Amino acid sequence: MSELEFSVIVPTRARLPQLRRCLAALADQQFPRQRFEVVVVNDGSPALPEAECARFRERLQLLSLEQAWGGPASARNTGTRHARGRFLAFTDDDCAPEPGWLTALARCLSDAPGALVGGQVRNALDDDPFAIASQLLVDYLYAYYASGRARGPGFFASNNLCGPASAVRALGGFDARFGLPAGEDRDFSDRWQAAGGALVHCPEALVMHHHASSLSAFTRQHLNYGRGAWTFHAARAHRSGTRLRVEPSGFYAGLVTHPLRAMSGPRALACAALLCWAQVANAAGYFLARAGVGGRGPRVGATGSEPRALDSFGAFVEKSETGGGRR
């Protein structure tokens, strides 16, 4: 039986400077070193330099894995298959968890050991308007779903997410048919709740997001988000046998005007304009995916690679609490 409490899984692709910062932050965790490991999954980029890995192995229990390019969902699943911890904590290579991150997650999980726990993500680049706009978008989404006005269940972003390893595996992990970094976390959260699992927010588990961008990168990101939104909504409708539904127009109006309520001055206007543009790109990506034009995403209804849904969520919660399913 593993004595590890956490396996921290970090997918990465051709972003070594960002990965260095992430690993340095994980090495500075206040949580006891012997009680967690870090699993880095290199998603199809050149192999990570062994010298880099060796340097961090002096401070971390570090496992470095390589895979052919499959996208972050696939990389997380690769990490999940090799992880030894009781709980799986997911973050991204452009994130830097604060020193108390794992301690806060452990505290939340002690109160709700079978829950999917999502922490707080905060923008670390206060001089980057695109990063600020992206943070405002995430803040709006979390507040909107917490308000109960949403047509669907809430979700946690995959750059600050943690749950019991046995439960994640029983659910089939992330849907690897989401080839882009867009929508796979909403899909995972939706399947988790459909199986009877709870989502618990843990704002004390803080991750700083270092995602520098530009107008072209910001546009491409939101095109991908639109593609991911289509594939998520279509997959969800397919699973439930219901009609595809999206949020009402008020949701989008509130999103675009959110910066005007959250901040003031020229920066608020600039962020509102960026979120308006983001929604244009998002809509374009959504309808392109719906028309089957370009992109990498799941084939809704395909067989042979669909993640599982459980008949009884309590079965694997009981296993988690009694040690079953650990390696």
C-alpha cells in the first residue's frame, strides 16, 4: 500500500521555463516531502533534459514520463496510470502553487474525502491585459455557477483540481478525445456530478497562473474554447439523451460587462472589449466545431474510448476511505 497522500500530475508541452517555475513552487510546498510525489508528463515535445529532472529530484519525489502528442487530457490520464498517491492533484506547467496548496487540499479532503476539490486560481501577471481578462472570465464563470443560475452543473478548472485516485480511475479519467486544452475539465466535472459525486470549493488552495499572451494567442485560445464548448455540450447531450442546451443570452451579456462591475477606469473598458472579442472567437470556434471544420476534439458517440460512468458513487468513496484501490 502506498504511503503517499498526493500525486501531483503536471502535463507539459515545450514550455521548459514555465515547468521549472512550477516544479520550484512544488518543491517549496509546506506539505511533508515524503508524503507526495510529482508526476510530469511530457506531451509529445522533445524529451525533458535529464539534468533538469535530476536537479529537482534532490527536492522532490519526481517521476518524468514521455508520451506521443495526445493533448493535456491524455497526458493527465498517463500520469494517473502511473501515480501512487491516495489523491490526485492536477495543475499545469504555467502554474505555481502557493506553499500551502497541498496542506489546504489535505484539510478540505479530510472533511470531504470523496469529493472533487477545486482551489482558487489567481492571475500572476498584473501588467498583461490578456491575462487579466482571462482571470475575469474565470471569476465570472465560477460566480455564475455558484449562484445556481446556470442550466448545467458547475465545474473546476483542471489547473487546480484534486480528487481520490480510486474515484478518478473508476470514472475513466479525463476524456482523451478532447485533443485541445478546452472543455475537458467541464466534461470531467459533469461526469463526476452525474455519478453522484460532490464538488467542493477550497479557496485556500491557491495557484498563481503565469499565462502570458498576445492578441493572436488570446484569439486562438478562445477559438479553442468554443470548439471545446461544442464538444462538451454535444457529449453531454449524447450521454443524457437530452437536447443540446447552452446558457441564455443574459449569461453572455453579464460576462462581457463583468469587468465594468469588477474594476474601473480605462483598464475596465479594455478588459470588457477583450471579453467581447473573446466571445466572438468563442462563438466562431463553437460553430466551426459544430460544422466539423478543423480542430481536434472528441468524436461524440464514438465507442472504445469513452470514459466510464458509475452506477454508484458511494462504492468507490467507500473504497477510498478504507484504503481500497490504492497502489
